[in-house]
Amino acid sequence: MVADVAHLSSAHIASETPREHDLLSLARTCLRNLYGERADFAAIVTEIESRVRMAQAERPNDLKALDSARLNTPKWFARPGRPGYSCYIDRFSDTLTGCIDTIPYLNSLGVGLFHPLPLLKPREGDSDGGFAVADYHEVDPRLGTFDDLVALADSLRANDISLVLDVVCNHTAREHAWAKAWLAGDPAYADFYIKVETDAEMQEWNRHLSDVFPDTAPGSFSWDDDAKGFVWTTFYPFQWDLNYANPKVFLAMLDVLLDLANSGVEGFRLDSAAYLWKIKGTICRNLPQAHDILKAFRSYLSVAAPGVFLLAEAIEGLDEVLGYFGTDESQSECDLAYDNTPMTALWGALAEGKADAMSEALRLTQQKPPHGTWLNYVRCHDDIIWQALKGWVDQDRLWRWSNLYAGEGDSFADGLAFQAPAGQAPSTCGMAASLCGVGTDDFGLDRLKLVYGITYALDGVPMIYMGDELAMRNDTLFRDDPQKAQELRWLHRPQMEWTLAEARHRSDTDAGEMFTYLLKLNHIVANIANWSSSAPAKSRSVGDDRILCIDRALPEGTFCCLANMSDMPLFLPASLHGHDLITQAAVQTLPPYGLVWMMRP
Ligand code: GLC
């Protein structure tokens, strides 16, 4: 029987505004979809709403002022010429306090969103780069204290930069207090995790699941002696999936979000968002219930901390990724989502020297609902997952791309093949510069500028991955660390090279050339009205399949990005001759891997 919570409306919450009323109704609908069959449903909603009201009441005044301003500027995070920047704190600045000292550097790059990878207290030993959290209310002691985190958030904000944090919401470390209490049989934590007792039952689930790390962590369950069963572990055996079928898990994670939001975090990257709900006989990804959870998170945050954005980390096929925006504004879910389809297709296009895969990716991504915003990127701390394109790019092609970036044959790229389920093209690891061939042939830096020039041309927010702005290459030192040696993603998680950063304004180094190039792109887009959020990037054929042509119909004219994906110089048809905004030169040809930006009336 579905419990009735109608009595919880305005009578229950005296000062509810019409906006809050709509948000709370949406959240209740989502919760009803998830937990409506439970006899204690009304009590659950009451408990959750009082937690939200408490957070709202406790929200510091400066953050409330930010909320008010942002309610009038819904896409506040998409500011032309203000890219995001993502890094591991220990590799970038050693500590959180040290990170405050890097703010002038971030400012010099125009950074508007700062996204350090997970920094909450991880388990000891291998923690999958911090993605196995042992305590969401504490910071990794090697990086500092929670007060240091708040100080960093404040300092960034004082410099007009927003702090974006990872919330690993699908799983905790096996060492988290919730897991310990669950193992100890504490009734308050019953059903916090998922355990199957027999091999047969595990096989039944497994038939429909695919492995994320087939080589280093095969299967989706791990036997645990203390649990006396197979615990659900989508990722590594020490990362235990939370059981969102238990509303207490929902509340516990909401509590984490509210707490961090009130500590000054301005955006959340919701890690592994696709995996939040499990139903036997399904692939247990992107299920409608996962969307209900996210929508409810969004709605409650919109009540207590409306100036905070949500970024979906769902590296899936495009149709699935689109779902994370919610169908329309009134059903809003995540504000941003990783635009992994064009990112992946762009690497494919570069591998082939042909634009068609990228053109098709852009055609598909136009389905994005207008209220959502893409987070555009070239590289991140993870591998490039070719399988995300499997619906429309055939496996042979994906294999060719994967092999090329693994450096096979006469390849310009210096990357490594990561893991993929049997028979599927392996994902790719490597820094963008290395994958582009910086240090391998004469065109490496041109390719790197090309992929960033294209990515910056798209609608949305570009995110720079630490080191790309200085054309930093792979870091092979991880091979010497037994805890990392088998995890090839460490290839592209280098230590920041501050000596390169200090020389960033010199034009005679790759680092200086790349840094200056990004600044130029920032400067151009900062001076174009409605750049980030309006006018989807549309590709158009120009009669030469080596040229990628992207148009955006902006208020002040049609912006056009022309990119030569090949290593041959190409003549442009007369209709495309024009003035390049980047070099300020008249353009009739494109050099190998050349890119121009134009504005036509
Ligand atoms: C996300 C992270 C990845 C991590 C995984 C498990 O995909 O980006 O680095 O391994 O989640 O937390």
C-alpha cells in the first residue's frame, strides 16, 4: 500500500514558498516511487524534510546571498572564458593549504570551477585514487583538515572560483563506519549494503552485469568472510555498493551533500551516478530509480542550498547520459553531465584523420534538453572508454582507435590499453599530450591545440585536466609503486611540474605555447555574448571528410570552427575563407591539424 503524505504539505512546513512547494512535491514523488510501498513512508519523508530544513536554517549568510544571486542566473557555472580545472590535490599542491597558494596560478589560467578529485578521508592503502571513502565528514589527513577544506573553499570564492567536490555516492570503503556497523549487525545499519549468500544467486545477478575492471577486479561481488557472503562491489573489492533501496542510505548521503554544501562546496560531481539502483535481470545501470534518487537530491538541495550544482558522472552511451538532465526544467536532475560522446569520438576522429565520427557525435548530442549544460573535456583522470560509442561505431573501428592510442604500428600516440570486457576494444590511458604525440613527432602540439580548440568551441563548460595546459606528458613512475603498478590509469595522473608552470608565459616552449593558446581561447569566448550556454554546436559537411566544421548560431553571428583532422595541408573552399579569431590572420588553407575560429555576420 502506498502511504499518504498529503498531510505533510503546507501545514507541516509553515513557511513554504511556492518554489519550495514544487520542489518538495517533486522530491516526494521521487521518494514515493522508491519507498512508497513501505509502511513507514510518511515518517521517512518527515525525517528527510526536517534534515533539509535544518540545513536550510544553518546555511551561512554569505552562501545564502550567493544562492539568491544564482536563482536569477540558473547557469551561473557556465561563464565564457572561465574553464574548469581538475586535479589531484596531492599531485598538484601537496596539501589543501598549499592549494590556497596556487590560486594565483588558477587565476592566471582564468579558472572558474576548481575540481579536486576525491579528498575526503579514504581507506588506508589502495583507495582507487580516493574513490573509497572511509569518512565523508573528514578530509584525507595527508591533505589537511576539514577546516583547511573550508578555508580553501573560502579563498577560492574570494577569488571568484567555485569549489567542486566529488561525492562518491554509489559506494563507501569497506572501512567506513556504516560498513563496520553493518558487519557488526547493528540494526540501525541493517541493509546498508547488498550481500548475496550463495554462488547461484550471485551468478543470477552476474548474468546481466558487466565488469568495470575485468582485469584488476573481475565480477561485481566480493566474498567477505566477516559478512559471510558475497558483497556487492561494482568496482574494487574494497568499494562496497550502498543499498539505496534502504531510505536510510538516501538520507545518509543527502546529509553528506547538505553538510558539504554548507561548508562552502559550490558543485558536486556525483560519482558513478549510473549504478545507484539494482534490479535482478537488468544491467543495474541507468535505472529509473537511480534518476529518482538524483532528482530528489537535486530538489532537496534546491531548497536548502539552491546555489549548488550537480554534475553527473555517467560515462555511458549518449541516450543514457541524456537522462541525467531530467526530461525538462520542472523535472530537473543534474545541471551538468560529462559530454563523453564527443570527447571519445574526437579521439576517434583524430586517430582516423577524418571528421565523420565527431560530426555524428555532435549531431547526436544536440538532443540535450535546453535546461542542461554539457561539461566538455579532452581528458580526465579516467581512461577513454571506447565502448560508450558502441551503439553507433562498430567494434572494428573502436579496436583500431584503441590500438592506435596504445602506440601500435606506425602510431603518433604514446598511450596504454586499459581494461575492457572480453572481446571489446580496450579503453585507453595516457595524458592528452602523449596521446597527441607530443615528443613523438612534429605535430604533437598541433594535435593537442586542435583537440582543445574543438572542445572549447562546443556549447557548455570546458574542463582542463591538470597538466594539459602545459602539454605535460605521461608519468611512468607509477610502475615503481606496488600499490599502483597494475592500475594503468596512474599513467595520466602525474605530479604537477611547477617549473613548467613558472615558464608558462615563454613562447619558446611547448608548455608556454599551450598555456598561451588556452588563454587566447578564453579571451575570445569571454568577449562573445551568450557564448557558453546558447546555440548548440552543429557539424556541417564541407565536401572534404578531413575537415570538421562546427557552426553555432550566436546572437552576434554564426561562430564557425574549422579543424583539419589530418596531417595534410588542405585548401578551404572559397565560401569558408575568412578571418581567424585566434591568429587574427586571413585564412584560405588549413595546415596539418590546423584549427581556425571565425565569426560571420
Ligand atoms: C568513477 C571515477 C573512477 C573510479 C570509479 C569508482 O568512475 O571517475 O576513477 O574508479 O568511479 O569510484
